Amino acid sequence: MAAVHGHLADGDGAPLPFQRAVDALSSARVRPEVEIDTTTPPKRLASYAYALEATVVVDGDELADGRLILLHEPAGHEAWNGTFRLVTLVRADLEPEMATDPLLPEVSWSWLTGALEARSAGYTEPSGTVSRSSSHFFGGIAERPDSTAIEIRASWTPSEGTGGVPDVAAHLAAWCDLLCSCAGLPPAEGHEPPDRPGGGVVPMPKRRG
């Protein structure tokens, strides 16, 4: 397992629950396929924010990437129904035939919810979008193979635990599982997502060659 490294900018002025949440993210250990680091969070989304970016790398190939942002409003936020919020953007290239699968958006969303459930990462108020796109190349770049991409934008409110601090390490682990699912990798051992209605585990995409 790889460790996350980072620090809280202007940490002395941040509320203690947020500092503890950031410390938990910074000390978390993630799947070895996930290369993760801190990045500058966007401004004006919340009073306090902390951001991570990650890439799934297997045999030197980058298979998926994304960003995870932890937001905090000490007085709470009506739309969040809580004081913390997690926001993510995940992107990955898929095999072209997956673009025609009518169940792809639902299955992709279930990778997120299934990962949260498998990691026992409690959450409420989930929302998001799943987008897919295909690219075809012409002229001077016509030799490039057609490509299909998926993009998941999501946010959710993590359930708060002791001292009002959510178990953000579990949410980070679930997010890494989502990245790996988008990259076509199997679930981490012992953290397989639950079966979906109708039976069977949610299928994973094929890895691009």
C-alpha cells in the first residue's frame, strides 16, 4: 500500500475537525496502483478545502485519473445536510464498444456507491453525473485509434463520527477503488462491492491494450 503525503496549508487557522480530517487523509494508505498527491483546491467552494489528485498506473500505463476535494463549512451547509462534503471528478479511457452499452451510466455510478458500501464509508445526499464520449480522428492524425472516455462527477456528504469528524480515510479508500474500477482493475481483496439487484457483481470495463 502506498502512503499519501501532504500538509494543510494555513492549517493553524482551520477548525480542529477539519485539521483532523486532513491529517487522516494525509496519513492514509492507498492501493499500490494509485499514485496520489496533494494539489491546490479550488477557491470559493467552501470556507475550507483540501484536494488530492491521483492516477492509476499499471505497467507504466496511465489508465484513469481524478481529483478528490474535501470541503468544510463549520456552521453546516443546507444543501449538504452536514458540515463536510466530498467532491470528485474521475476520468478514464475505455474500450470503444463500451460506449454503446446502455447500462454504462448506471453501472459506472454503482462503482462509486458500491465502493463506499464495501469500505463501510457512510454517506448521504449523493449527487452526480456520468458522461461518455467517443473521439474519431481525421487528416494528419487519422492513424490514431478511436477512443472512448468516461467521466464521473460526483459529490456526497460523509457521515460524521467522533468529534464531528467523518472517517475520511475510508472514503479515500473507496475513491481509489472507484478509480481502479474505471481503469478495469478488480476490487481490492476483502472489499468487493455488494451484489446488485438481480444478482451478480457489477461488471468492470475491459482494460485498453
